[in-house]
Amino acid sequence: MPSSNSVSDFIRNSINEIKEMSTLNQVFVGGSAGLATGYVTSKVGRMAAFTVGSSLIMLQLAQHFGYIEIKWGKKSSKIKDLKKKAIEVAEETGLLDSNSQNEKLERAFGFVKKFMQENFAFGISFGGGLLIGISI
């Protein structure tokens, strides 16, 4: 059984490799990873998941090639609201009972946010691939 350090090192190295990839490679890797995850996860909601997943990938490619422009800045306030709600629910359920846990959660949110901002193509493609994988 692998140690937790080797698993975390593997994840850290994989994330660093993804960060260095071009946008099209991130779209491919994200879509492939999402597809595999979605297939393993479930086969429920096939048609809806396939439609939404395909749409996400097509939107990302259309934006990359300059056919459309998506103003993601408007979405940041919704993400902040979701973050606040997640923290409130975690505090209500007892998952967050000290400042150190809250700081860890803040760091995790910050890491995910930074990664998604820097590698948005990967994130959208992963989501689209995940939904397509669920639909297969």
C-alpha cells in the first residue's frame, strides 16, 4: 500500500505537469480525466449529462479559438457566495470548530481557485468530460 507522502507527491507532480501544458493539451487531458472519472462514477442521467458535458467542452473550444467571449468576472461573486455557504454549513455541522480548520479550508479554496484561474481550460474540460463519462 503506498504511503500518503507518495500519493500526495504524485498528485503534486501531476498538477505541476498540467500547469505547464498548453491550453489544447489541458483540454485533452481534462476531458479524458473527466471522461474516465464520470464513467467509473455513474451511468445515471445519460442524455442530460452528455448534452451539458458536450456543451461545456464546445464552449471552451469556441472561446479558445475566439468565436465567443465569456466574461467570467461576473461569475466570481457567485463563487464567493458558494464559498461562504460551504463554510457556514461546515461550521453548523461541526466540521469546522477551530480557526486552524477554517484556515486549512481557506487555503484549500485558495489553491483550487488559483489552479482554476490559471488552468481554466483543464477545469472546464474535466467537468465536460466527467458529464460525458457519466452519460456513457
